[in-house]
Amino acid sequence: MVLTKEKRPGGAVDDVRRPKTPSDSKTDAAAKSVASPPPSPGGMFLLTPVEEEVFCRERFSEEQLEIERMVREFAVDRIAPHRDELETHNGELTRRVMREVGELGLTGIDIPERYGGMGLDKTTSALVVEALTLSGASSWIVTFSGHTGIGTLPLVFFGNEEQKKKYLPKLATVESLSAYSLSEAEAGSDALNLGATAHLSDDGSSWLLNGNKIYVTNGGWADLFTIFAKIDGKKMSAFLVERGTEGLTIGPEEHKLGIKGSSTVSLFLENAKVPVENLLGEPGDGGSIALNILNIGRFKLGAADLGGCKWVTDLATQYALERKQFGQPIAFFEANRKKLAEMVVWTYALDSAIYRTVGLIDRRIAALDPDAPDYNRKAMAALEEYAIEASIAKVLGSESMFRVTDHGIQIYGGNGFSEEYPMAAAFRNTRIDRIFEGTNEINRMVIYGYFLKKALMEELPLRDAAKTWLEGGASDVPEGFLGWELGALDTARRLSVKLFHEAISHHGQDLRNAQVVGEDLADLAIGYFGASSAINRIRQLGDKAAQDTGYQSLARLVVADFLEEVWRIYYRLRPVLLSDGYGLSLAADLDREIERLHLPFDPVADIHHLTNDLFHHQHYRFG
Ligand SMILES: Cc1cc2nc3c(=O)[nH]c(=O)nc-3n(C[C@H](O)[C@H](O)[C@H](O)COP(=O)(O)OP(=O)(O)OC[C@H]3O[C@@H](n4cnc5c(N)ncnc54)[C@H](O)[C@@H]3O)c2cc1C
């Protein structure tokens, strides 16, 4: 059943859809502050044992589960049938589907209730985009995400009362479509290096914007743009610019490798006349607006990729069971079993990492007073606190989805390469995920850059943790279910901390320029966050997982997959760490630790168990 606004008043439906009011949030926050300790700081996951409680989809509230069920149904019944047409750059259809989704309230999840939105938490925001992605309509998802994310959120967090009242209700229902325009030819990854300028008009009534913008998602169809320019060439600022503004010209559509159903254009600003009241925030706030909004965009992109991983895994499983070669379904060949098992393992780790991240952010935000004048500033600070985790969600999401679709194409064989089948578009469409919302290189720099900053500022006790590693010796292997997994993860974690500490001690601030080492360290953090989130989630399931052979194999393979990464990185970094510059004299200790990370089980048997389980259910069944 699809829930509509008309069904809201009274009854069970209303109970499910009723958005939280500020007083609800206060009550929730008060209850939570009594019931649970504050969430650990960003990055702390690398310094704490695996046993820490994590948020995961099994902790969704009844409301969240109901919304998820409703959105999944809508995605499959109402969006998926238009998937091919939505790939053809059909603006009218794209907008029509957006409006339908708007009528359900789904484009207003992040917009406060008093401006026509639902004002729900980030978990709901993430699960909605994940569920919509099960439609397989990835171009349309880019339009949806551009509008609800970077297009609308600058106004939600930085707009004043008049601006919010004027624009947000129409954005919530998609009567207006939004876009975000930061990038320029010379300002891509170096996003603050803008050439676009803004000058106050002689009569003081308008800002006059000049410059050229590129790669504006939704630009061809948008009614409202958030455009970044430097006031007098100095103070980077953000402006709300309406379509039809004098001096604003919208360029032709880009011819792209993928997401061909979405709109991407350039903008030309020639004394574009923007009313003086349409400055967002204060002069000079632009950098903070641009970068903070990206933190939200990043975990939501990871959530969209999660939905994509599930969709592709299900399609590939069903195809492999139907397609026969050499007299049997291709699913039963070990080469395909290995791929399908990896698809399940990567999807599970990503799922666990995404909801752990949004859970941390939600707990921080729930502790704030929504009526306080500095609420938005503090909410932004809460998001920045988890910048490491948000970047991990982005990198893990986009790279898992890329590998999953690559496997999907291979399992489909020649049909994977044909436009008659869904894999070709899925593969093309996911490639952009590693480029926008900050390239994955920039996001890896965010990850090791924040660890560096937090260690140097002593916000994270990295040095103490590395010292303990030396003194503590080998960690014990716990007994029973998940014993090996917990022990192996802890050894890998302590080894990673040690490598981080050595690199930071050696390079200091210059770690930002030692990018090969930095990226390897970021990959250790990404892999550990994914694997530890997954194992913790399974641990929290208790007997349900302990007595389920599917979960047992999944747990072993998740850790084995991460350990492959640890081994690869360790053997590359070892000679670097032992070089004269570093002078690290702990090779024997490190080697002893890495040798402890062997697999005391047969991973091929687990690949068989996990895929038998997958073939039995015929779809990804872990959430
Ligand atoms: C389809 C599409 C939609 C987009 N939508 C939007 C939008 O809605 N709004 C918007 O403002 N922008 C948008 N963008 C722009 C996007 O955010 C940028 O393309 C992206 O940030 C990369 O910038 P760039 O293309 O200039 O690449 P460059 O910055 O030139 O980077 C090229 C390569 O060098 C690497 N690199 C650059 N600097 C460093 C460094 N310091 N260290 C290590 N490696 C580095 C990058 O990782 C990349 O691999 C979109 C782009 C595309 C293609």
C-alpha cells in the first residue's frame, strides 16, 4: 500500500507518517540522554574494541521500518516500471515521478515541518534513498538526491526565516526543483578556488554575479540554484538564484558516460541580478556552507549505493540460477559462487557502516535543542564531527557498488554488455559516484587528514593507543561464536593504529603530501570500519545469528575480506616504514602480529555455504 498525505488525518497511517515535532525531539533527546551515554567522537572507532554497541538496521524504530516498507513498495511498483524511460533524459517524466514522491512527503524528509517538510532524522533520510534505489532507476536517483541533498540543504541549514518560508514549502513538494552550483573549470577538487564574483549594485538592491559554472546537476530543469561566488573577489558566499534571473543563462546538456537520464549543465553569469536578500548566511559563509553540506551528501550517496548493491546482487543471483551452461545453472560454478559471495559480503559491510554512521550523527543531533537559536550551527558541528565516517560511507559505498556491478556484468556474460539487460546501465551509472561529492581521492584525504588533525590536537588518543599496542602484546582470542572474528579484527585494528601513529610521527602535517601512505592508511580505516560494523551487528543479533549457518559464513568471510586488504597494505608499507627516513625498528613485532592473522577455516567451504543460502532465498536476505 502506498501512503498518501490524504490518508494522514487520524488512524494508523497517520501514526506511522506523523513527522516528529520539535517537542517530540526534545522528549526523545531527554529520554536518550538518560538512557544512553553520548556517542563516541568521530574516528574513535579505530581506537576502541569491537565490542562497542553500534546502531544498525535491526535497531530501526517501528516508524522507520514502516516507512522503509512503504518506500520499497513504491520504488518497485511505481518507479521501476519507468526505469528505461527515465534513462532517456525525459524531464517531464522525471519531474512527474519526483512530484509523486513529493506527495508522499519523501522529498521533505530533511525539511522542518513548519516549512512543509517531515523534519525526520538522518536514519530515515538514508533509508528512504536506499529504498528508492531498489527501483534501479539510478539516473532518477541522482535527480532526487541532487534536489533533496545539495540543492535544498544549504537553505535548510543556513537560510533565514524569510528565505525558508519563501522557498522551502515548494521544494518540499517539488513544485520547485533545486540545484547546487559550486564547481568551475578551475575549481573542481580545489573547490574554494572560485573565479565567480559578486558585487553589490550601485543602488544596493542586488548582488551582480559574474562567472561560469560547470557540471550543475538538475541545472536544466531547476527553478532554484544555490550558486557560490566570491564577494568582491574575496569572501566566498552562497546566493539563492531563481531560474529566469536576468543575466543567468543555462547552458546545453552535457553528453555523459552515464546517468544520461539526469540533467547536467553549465551556467553563465553575466551581471546576473540577484536580490540583496538572497544572500545565504553572511558574506564569507560560502566555504563552510559548501563543505558542510557535502558531509550529508556523502553518507546519503553511500546509502544510495547500498540500495544499488542489493538490487544488482538480487538480479545477478536470479540470472545465475536461470542461465544454464554445460548442463547446469551457472550459479553453481565456483567462479560465480565466489563473485556472488563477495557481493553479499561487501553489501553487508556497507549496510552496517552506513547505518552505524547515521546512528552516530542522529544521536548527536537528538541531544540538541531544536528551538535554540544556534541549533543549525550545532547540527552542522555534529555532522562535521563525523566527517571521517561520512567520507568512509561515500568511498565504501561508491567502490562497493562499482565492484558489485562489475561482478554483475561478468555473471551476465555477453548479456551484461547488452543494453537489453539492466547491468550495462547500472555499471555506467555508478561510475560517477567515485567522482562527485568530492572524488574518492579527496575523501581519502579527508579521512587521513582528520585522523592527523585529531591526533595532533589530542582529540583522539592515537599515541597512547599505539603505546598500549607495544606494551599489551598479542590480544586474546575470545571463545565461542565470533571469537576468531573479534580477535582477528582487534589485532588488525591495533596494527592499523600502530601504522597510523608511525606515519603521523614521521610526516606530521606533511602526511597530506605522502599520499600513497595516506591512502593506504585511509583504506585500513575504511576496511576496519566496514568489517567491525558488520561483526558488531552480527554480534548484537545474538542467538539468531549464532545458530544460523548463513550468518556464520558471512561473518568469517567479512573478516577474511578485510584481512586480505590488511595483508596487501602491510606488505606495501613495510619497506616504507623500515626505510631510513622512518627508522622503525619494530619489524619483528609487526611481522608477528600479521602472522597471527591467518584464516583458521576453509574460506571455500564458506563461499559454498553462503551461496547455498543465497540460492535458497534467491535474494539478498540480510536486510
Ligand atoms: C555528472 C556530474 C555531476 C556533477 N554535479 C555537480 C553539482 O551538482 N554541483 C557541483 O558544484 N559540481 C558538480 N559536479 C562536479 C564534481 O563535483 C567535480 O567534477 C569533482 O569534484 C572533481 O572535480 P574536477 O572534475 O575538476 O576534477 P579535478 O579536481 O581536476 O581532479 C582530477 C583528478 O585529480 C585528483 N586530484 C585533484 N586534486 C587532488 C589532490 N589534492 N590530491 C590528490 N588527488 C587530487 C582527483 O581526485 C581526480 O582523480 C558534477 C560532476 C559531474 C561529472
